Amino acid sequence: MLSDHTNDKDSPPQPDNSNASDGIPKVVPALPVENRRARNLPWRTAFHWLALGWSDLWKNPLPSLLYGFGVFVISALIVWALFLFNYEYALFPALAGFMVIGPLIANGLYEKSRMLEEDERPTYLAMVFVRPKSGYQALFMGVLLLGLMMLWMRAAVLIWALFFGIVPFPGTDEIVPMLFTTPTGWALLVVGGAVGALFAAFSFAISVFAVPMLLTERTDALSALGISMALVWNNLPVMLAWGAIVSGLFLLSVATAFVGLILVFPILGHATWHAYRAIRSDDRQEGESERMFVRPA
């Protein structure tokens, strides 16, 4: 007959850790990891970038001013063509769309600031015929931003039709009273402004650092878009301030019939380069581990 009492030699050994009497190990929190995309810059740093952009403008100013003059001429021609071919209803969406593709147009200004940073002498031809390190990925970036601009313009037309129906555009002489003196007009301004702000914020976040990144780094467009959005999100206060400065100066340029773009656009382009260098400096780049999609050929 077997004994009901077990022998001490047959019992399982006790754990060495006296605190683990319940058999469940203590959960140890993970060690803190440095956020390499956060620079913790105060919002006032945006004005420092603007000052650096002003400084770059007046270092060999002729190429930058010619660049700004070219942007002014193209903008004026586009507006003239809209009125000539009776597409003036697309004027306001086109102005908002300019904010979408603005970082792409400023590529030559980034190149000048980069050359100044490396003690090279910039020329107008070097600014116009830029050769990004990412090659054709910069062209792919342009296609993506143009597609986003076309999507916004289509959304603007749909919002117009939602509030006023499928009717001919009344003309610029009647549209202002219609928008500001009728309840439907005010509703259109609120909804259209909100949707436009979403488009502008999204395009700003994905492109403000992506275009300079494609210029100086060997990466792909989709990775650059994602990294740019991550950099903006992790440096939100200073980037909100910078976005407000860009929007305010662009509206000021529009109020001067685009003439202000001759000076404002180069300043913003050079300043954006310094924003990129401040937030994505060489010591904050993680190389191939940041490639989220494909590598450029």
C-alpha cells in the first residue's frame, strides 16, 4: 500500500528567488529609447529659419531673385489663362494648390542653400537644372504632389456643386457678394476652408522635408514622404509656427498680385532648407533602416 505522504526527496525544488513564490516573474519596464526624430525646438526657432533664409537670399542674390521672378511670371500666366479660357472658377482652388506643389517648385532654392553650406558658388543654371541624389524618385514625388493638387481641385468643384448646384460659374464680379452676403456662401467658405486646410496640412507634412531629402539623400519617394510626416509630427510646435509663417507670407504675396513672390518665394525656399537641416541633421539619419518601401535604382 502506497503512503499518502510524499518523500521530501521526491518534492520539486523551491525557486531560488524568494520573491517569486507565486511562480510569475516580475515585469520589468523597457528601457527608454531616444526619439531620434524629435529635436525639441521651441516654436520661435521658425523665425530663426526665416532669418537664415533672408541671409541666403542676399548671398549672391541675383539667381534667387531670378528664380522668384520666374515663379511670379508663371503664376501670373496661369491666372491669365484661367480667365482667358473661362476657368476662373478654378482660381481659388489653384491658389490653394500652389501650396501643395510649392516645396517641389522650390527645389532650386534648396540647391543654392546646399551649395552655400558647402562653400560652393551657386549659379542660376545649377538652380534650374538640379540633379537630386535620388534620381527619378524626385520625378515620382512631383507626380504624387501634382496628383494631390488635382484631387484637391476636384474636391473644390464638388463642394461648389454641393452648395450651389450644377450651375455655371457666376463670374468674379458676382462671386464675392455671393460668398460673403448669403448663408449658403458662408457655409461654402466654412466647409471649403476646412477641407482645404486638411489638404494643405497633409501636403505640407509629407512634402516639407521630403523634397530636400530627395535632393541630398539616396532614398525613395514613399520613404521620404513617410519620414517627412514623422519629422513634422515629432516637432509639431515649431512646424506649426513654420506653417503659419509660410501661409501668411503666401497670402501677402497674393494680395500684391503675386509680385511679392519675387522676394517671398526665395526667402521661404532658403528658410525651408535650414528647417530641414535643423531637424534632420546628419547625426539624426539612420541610413538603410529608414527605408520603408523600396530603394532607388
